Amino acid sequence: MCSYPIIENITLSLSNISDDIFKLISKIRPDWNSSNTRLITFTEGITNAILGLFDSRTSDNESKGVIIKIFGSKTELFIDRSEEIDAMIKLSECGVLSQHILIKFNNGIVYDFTNGKPCSRDDVRKENISKLIAIKLAQMHSVPIEKYETPHIILLLRKFIQLISENEQSKKEISSIISDIDIIEQHILADLVPNAELGKDLVYCHNDLLVKNIIYDEKNETISFIDFEYTHLNYYLFDIANHFVEYAGVDDANFDLYPTLDEQKRWLNIYFHNRPMSQPIDIDDLCHRISRFAALSHLMWGLWALVQSRLSQIDFDYANYGK
């Protein structure tokens, strides 16, 4: 029996992938070749290159499909890929994640295709889909926590600041933010979540729940999450706030689409029905705290975009998105 993920000493690039992909997957799809498969480039990724490979000989050609994720240039500076893989394995074992990592290669991974379509910013507002997202995130936030670590939002902010500060001009532009991070950690977060408890306030979070990272399968009425490169211990309120911020979409982001108070309350009631708390929940107070975590989400992705504007080779206007 094969043990996954299979480790392959192969480096892929978009220029050579149509030939090299079949060498890479020979152990899991030995009969696949360029004449009986179709290769699709997905455009949703703004950090990595994401492609899908499917068997074109059968009408159900997505059933054994695989996703090829080529890590973005220099993303290893702020993403620990071994931890991303560990997160996918852990979530798979806990039943949160349906896809399995099949192959790990030098600059990426191959994993099972997930049936369905990436959500749009209109989709996530639909009552049936919004409900499924709340249930799935409650399930993820219930994954057992093995040990305490510094909440990921603080570590990520400091990493982004460090990378931006390597450029003198950029360092000047964000000089006022550098000291703010200490204030956020020591005072603002301590006020928002006093005496944060492991497994209650601090949970296993996705941390990047934008609309395109949510896959909706209309046929089976299910939701799946993808892209776990930022998955770490964090404040569950940040994960919810970040998802609400991401109602804006990515291309031509419209942050006026942040969910209304009624939408937030409906979402939270479903979430807590599936993740009961030991103490009574004040929904109005939570919405207020989530709105403050939403500001932290904006700060994080603004800094991320400034880093990406210097490092990424993907055609996306990171600088304007960051501003």
C-alpha cells in the first residue's frame, strides 16, 4: 500500500509543466498522458499557480482529477510549506478536509480535486451557502489543539513588517505601523479577548477564507475549504472577521459588501449552534469585537500586498490592493 504524500525530486515551472507533469504523477496515474487528459490553469490564485489535471476519457472526468499547486516565488519567506502540509494532513484526519495530499515535489504539491465551483462574492451571501460556510468553519474551529503557540496574526504581521523593512523606502512608508504592532498585541488584543483560552478563543484557524478558497458543490450541497498555507492557531474571531472582510471579493474588491448586522447575526447563530460555548454568547458584543478584528484583517492583507508587490511574479496589482 502506498504511503502519502509521495516525495518526488522534481521542480515544475509553468513553461515545462505540460511535459513534466506526467513524470511527476506516474506513480498515482500511470496511464495518464497528454493525449488522454486535459490540463486547466485556474486563475483564482494570487499567491501560487494552481492547475487541474483531468482524465478526458470518461464523462465523469473530474472524479480522479488532481490539483497541482506550484508555490509562488519567494513565498517561503513568509509561508512554512511543511506546516501547510501538516495542516492538510491534520484536517483530513479530523474529517474537516476531504482532499488528500498525494505528492510533494520540490516547489509544490499535488492533491485530490474537490468537486464544485469556487464561490463568488454573490454566492457567499446566499442563505444556503452562508449556512454551510458557518457550519464548516465551526467544525474546523473544533479540531483538537495539541499545544499553545503565539497567535498567528501577530507572527505574520511581524514577518511582513520585517520583509517590507528590508527596503529603505518602504520602511519609511510604514514606520508608524512598526510600533503599532506592539500596541496591538499588548493592549488592543488583550482588551478584545482578555485571558484568551486555548480551544475556546484560540483555535485552529484557516486565516485566509476569501471567497475563492470556498468550494461549493451544488449537486451534493456541500462546502469545502482549500488553500491552508496560513492555517495556524489564532483567534476564532479573527477568522470570522477575515471571512466577512473577504465578502468584498479579490478582483475589483468592494469592501462596502461587508455583511450587514442582520447577516452577521444569522451567520453567528448558525456557527454557535454547531460550536456550542460553555458560557452564554452576547451576539451584539461579538459583532462589535468582530468589526475590530476586521480592521486587523485589513492591516494584515495590506502589509501582505506590499510584500507581494516586491516578490511575486503573478500578474496582479498588489500595490494598489495594499493601499
